[in-house]
Amino acid sequence: MHFTQPRGSAGFCGRSIISAIGVLFFFFVVAISAAAQVQTPDERYKADILLIVAHPDDDTIVSSYLARAVFDRHKRVAVIFCTPGDSGSNSVGREHARALGLVREIEARRAMSALEITNVWFLNGRDTASQDVLLSLATWPSASILEQTVRIVRLTRPEIVLTWLPSSVAGENHGDHQASGVVATEAFDVAGDRTAFPSQLAAPLRPYENAFEGLSPWQAKKLYYFTDAFDTGFFRAHGPEYDGKDISPSKQISYLQLAARSAAAYYTQLPDPSVGRVIEAGESLPDSVAKLQQAGFLPEPVRLWLAKSLVRSDAGGDVFDGITSEPVPPQGLRTQNLPPATGLQVELGGFWGFYHEFWRAHELNSLITLRPEIAVQLNDTFAIPLLVKNSTSQSRQIAAELTLPAGWKEKNEPQQVTVPAHSELTLVLHVIAPAQQNDSFAEIRVRAACDGKPLFAGSIFVKVSPYVAGQLQ
């Protein structure tokens, strides 16, 4: 059988192929030219303040200050939520778990829009209700969260990083709150380091690059902490504080009322969602604000702790004291040449031990004086871990004892342990809290010894509260 090719078809196909190659080449040249011409960062994402928190509604702790910064200081604010708050409560609907996380993301975007904040990112941490920062860091993909946070720091190029205090406190003391402060501190220190996540800094090598990101290192100038402790008085003299009752010159109402308009969006987290609806309808009256504060929102005043400053600035000065448009060199992390452990050593373990190592590693010298404290529930069993290090060539037996305040009980468990040579282990002591609430701190004294020779003496300060730590997120 003979097939006849239509006249002119070969020429048509050839011209089509040539035309297609030409079009592709044209777009290739345009893409390369465009990439070569764009040398500056995208100014739409430049931030003066980058707020890094754990959950939607964490922003309400400092939102009256953010209102001041945005509306009257004309500062650009960006926000990172490390989790969507997917294990929190829901006062308004049936959604829980991941579905609740979607709802809370929308609530957060509405809350931020009330403060005219549009650059908001949600990371993929999982909401983990506990008081233990190590549990949150273990549950999150914490390395990924850090990489994402560093990326956003390099994208937004903030002057100020504002985040949760990386420490255990007697208060809500959510482990995720603490974890976001840990991640923010690490990002503050490494975002300017070219060896940290270098693919973010590598220039694209081909059109439509999806590996190398073309960012630049960035060093923020100041790092501030805030806290949800029952009493924030220990922040005094460590940073500025801002009165939310001050009247905004541009809006003619208080910063607290402006913050209430933002917090009103968090229906799922309000004991009474109707309060949010009333405020969103335009009635941010003092009684409505008071109801928000009773629910744990909008603490007064906003107290900040200046943890790090790479510019000349007084601790109690304004957040932007000393800030100029001039960049500062990266701080980075200095190599610590700590002497090797010798003999027997005993210290607080768990998250308290972690924090002492973390504060030293990140040169947070002002935090080293913070005492170990926590709030526990009525009748709760409370664990006190002791880390024992044996650098000797023989196994050693360590004995520990507690001195408890009135009403506390010690669990009937062994309080001694044999530690093999050149090893370490954790000895956990358990105590039971009283059945009565006590708003004053009680002191639990801890001692450890070997063959009668004292090795460690320290204290944990505790409050007994019916409040379930980590319940509000």
C-alpha cells in the first residue's frame, strides 16, 4: 500500500519546530536577562519587626505594642506562627485537630489584618500541649522549623526579632511557646552565617530554579523576649514596657482597644465567642476589653526583655533605640572551649539543664540568673530530673534527697543510683503536689552526695494552681 504525504507538510512541520525552538530560546534569554537584572531583595517583604510565636493568638501578648508600632511609629511587622494551633480548644465549632488548625490560621490572618499586618507565615510544627520544651522540639520537625525560620528572616530582613522567653516560668508556660523562643534565638544567631543553610544563599544557575534560592545573609540588630508568667515583674530593668492605655494619636483610641479589635478574631479560643463578635461589630468598650483580659489576652503592661543588641542601646530604652538603616556584621556563635568534665558532677537535668546549656551557647548572659520555676496542678505528680556525670574510672553510687514544703509528699521510690565509669545517667525524683491552691512560691530543695560528700545543692520554686498549664494555646 502506498501512502502519499500531503504536499507541503514536511515544510510546515519543519517551520513549526524551528518556530517552537525560537520561542523557547526567546523565553530562555528573557529569563536569564531578568535574573541578571534583579539584584535587590523584594521590598514588599522587608520588615522592621519579625514576631516569632508558636500558635495563633500568641500575638495577643504583645498586640497592644504592635498597634503602637504599626499605627503611630509606621513600622512594618511580619509574623511567623510555628504551628497552626491544631491541638487547642474550640469554643465555637466542632472542628478539632488539623481542621481546627485551618480555622485558627484564618482567625490569625483576620487578627493580623486588624493591625494592618499582611505578611504572615505558618510553619509545620505540631501543636504539643505540655510544659516541656524538649517534648515540643521532639514533636516538631524542629530542624525544618529552624530552616524555614532562617529563610523568612533572610527574606524579611528584620531589624528586631520579638519572641517568647526561652525559659520555664510559673504561668501558662506552654512548651511550644518556649520552643518558638528557642528557634527564634537560633535563627537570630545563624541567619547571617553563610555556612548555615547555604542553598538558601546560592545564586540560581538556570531558569526556573527550584533548588537555589538567591537570598542573602541577614543579621537582625536586636532580640527581645516576652513571657506569659503569672507575674512579669522579673522583666523590670531588663527592657522597655509599654502602657496599652496610652491613646493612639492617629486612631484616637487606646492601643489596648486597637489590640482588642485584633484579638476579637480568635473566636475558637475565647471562653465566650460573643465577646469577639461584639468587638468586631465596633464596640471595643472597656468591659469588652476586660473580658478579653480575663480570658488571658492583652496583658498589661507589655514588658519586654532585651536579650541581645548589636547596636548601642539602653536596656530600658525604646525598642528602636539605636536602630539605623546601616547593616551590622553577623554575630554568629562563638566556639566555646569549656574545660572537660572531671570527677563526679550532678546538675538539674531535663529542660532546666537544657536551658542552662542553651543560654551559655547563645551568650544569653542576662538569663543565666533566672531561677528554676514552674506551676503544677493540684495533686499532680511532679518529676525533678538530676543529670549525673561520672568522669572517673570507677562506678560510683549517688544518693539524692529532697526537703519539701508543707503539704508536699515524696513518692516512695529509690533515691540512689549507681553510675558506671565514664558515663552519665538521669536520676528522677518524684513529688506529689498538695490538694490546695497556693499562689505563693514554695521551695523544693534538692541535694545529691556520694559517700556522704556533697555534690549538688539547688532549689526548684513551684506554685500550686488549678490552672492546667498548656491548655490555652
